[in-house]
Amino acid sequence: MANKKDIVWGVIGGGRVCEKKSMPAMQIIPHSRVKTVMRRDESAGRDFILRHGIPNYTNSAANIFEDTEINAVYIATPPDSHAAYTIAAAAAGKAIYVEKPMARNHNECRAMIRACKRYNVPLFVAYYRRALPHFLRVRELLENKAIGKICSVRITFSRPPYREDMEAPEKNWRVLPQISGGGHFHDLASHQLDLMDFLFGPVVKVYSVAENRAGLYGPADTLAVVFSFENGVSGCGSWCFVSPPEEEKDEISILGTNGSLHFSTFAHACVHGISDNLGIIREEHVLPAHIQEPLIKTIVSELRGEGYCPSRGETAARTSRVLDRICYGNGKQGPLIKGETV
């Protein structure tokens, strides 16, 4: 795929994520354009391409796979179809960018990776926080030992139920494991766990309690987790997706021997803390209008032989492996065994 040609995208799915976060960026990044959007709902699909100035609509993914001009496929469907579309796109020789979580479980992730290796095509995953400026700044501060040697990390996330959780959870695919792989934890905490992988490397031990306390839907809504990383850093996390509104919180804290850093995953782009060397740290960063644009730029750059994308099938599969262990355990707790690695 490494060449100086334009990256011509075929998009499978055209929902809310495409509308604002990702697809418009593919149209404004140099040497990148969207040729075709596939969506099963024809009226919605044709409306989408008209509003975004995209030349072609189709209701069949095969038309994208068979188009020799399209050299990259963006899969923006719910997770239950990620593996099948990825394997088909790989067989067609297309580079692949798939939404997160990468698939419903680690086994599906491994099948996707095998297919892409077999057909020698790259596989990228939409963990776009790996390219956002404030998280890159956090990584830079850690690498420069601004807070000394890292001791531990703590993730705290709580929010009240979504309206659809209370009114019609059976219509919300995010809490239907057969589609999403889990519940809101898979949808939201996957970003946080992948960010931890980006900052500290692979998780090697996990202990968890995952329970459903409110009974609004099937998957766990309240989780407590202890984990450790390959580099020796340890951490913990607590998540509650049914908290009272006044207890809403979104914070990651990193404690070091000479200071600390604090930031949110979803709420804002501020990094604050204290450092023996730097004093009080408080930095505000500006987010792009299309939040996935920085990561998509790295994909386009890599496909043109000019750069490297930090969110790949192998890294995303590690996150799915940790999600599986936390939510379902696979009958195990503690160390991730060697055979589970990607």
C-alpha cells in the first residue's frame, strides 16, 4: 500500500460517528477522498452523500470491495459485523480502518489480524485518542519523567443512565452483547483501556468484579478493576454507568514519585497536575472539529509511505483481550496467560 497515490475511501456505514467525527476528515485531509458510502437504508444513505458531497451511494459492500479505485475501507458499523467486513476487505486487497471496539471479542480480533496478514494489508482501529494533542502531551510528560518514576494510575468514571437505557434498552445495540460484545463498558472504557496501553504498554494482570446493579439491561453496569502493566506500573479503575447525576465523574490520575497528572477521557482537553521540576501544570488544548482527523492523518501518511499510525490491529486486540477478561473472565482471574497474547 505504500505509495504516493491518493487514498480513496469506501465507507461502510453512515451513522452518527461518520457524520461528525470521522468521514468529513477524510474529505479535507490532503491526498484523501471518499468515493462511495454503503448504507442499507437507501434514503438515509443518499441523503448522507448529498450532504457531504460524496459521488456514490451503494447498499452493497461488495460494490466497494470490487471497485479497483478504492484502496482503503472504513468500517463504521456496530461491532458484530466488524470481523466479517474486515476479512472480506482484506481478501479484496484494501487497507482497513475499523471502528472501536475492534470486534465483539478477542477471538474475532485475532481472526481479523490473521486475514490482514494473509493478504498483506494494513489494519487500523479508531482508538483516536492515541493521536489527540493533550494525550500526546501526557505521554511526553511521562517520557520526560516530569512526575518522576510512575507509581500507579487510577481511572474513575461514573455517569447516570442514558435515557434509552431506561426507556428502550432492547433498541440500544450498545447494551446488546450479541451486537456490541458487552455494554457501555465495552463502548466507553475501551477508549480508556486502550489509552492506558498507549501510555504504559500491555496489561499483564487483571482482577475484576463486574456486576449489574440497576437491572436496566443485561451487561454489567458497575465494575471494579485492578491491573498491572508489563513495565511494572499498577493501577485500578472503577466504572458506574447508573450513578446519580451529581456523582458524574471522568478522571484519570497518574501518580509519580515527584508529582501527578490528572485529565479526563471524554469531558475536556485539559491536563493538570504538579511536578517537582515544572511546578503547577495546567494546560488547555484545542480539539479538532472532526475528532478523528489527527489519527486519520497518520493512516493516510502511512499508506502513502510517509509516516506511521499508532492505533493498529495488534494494539486494539490487546484492549479487547482485557475487556474480555474484565467482563467475562473466561473462567480466569489474574495473569494473562502467554497463549492469550496477540
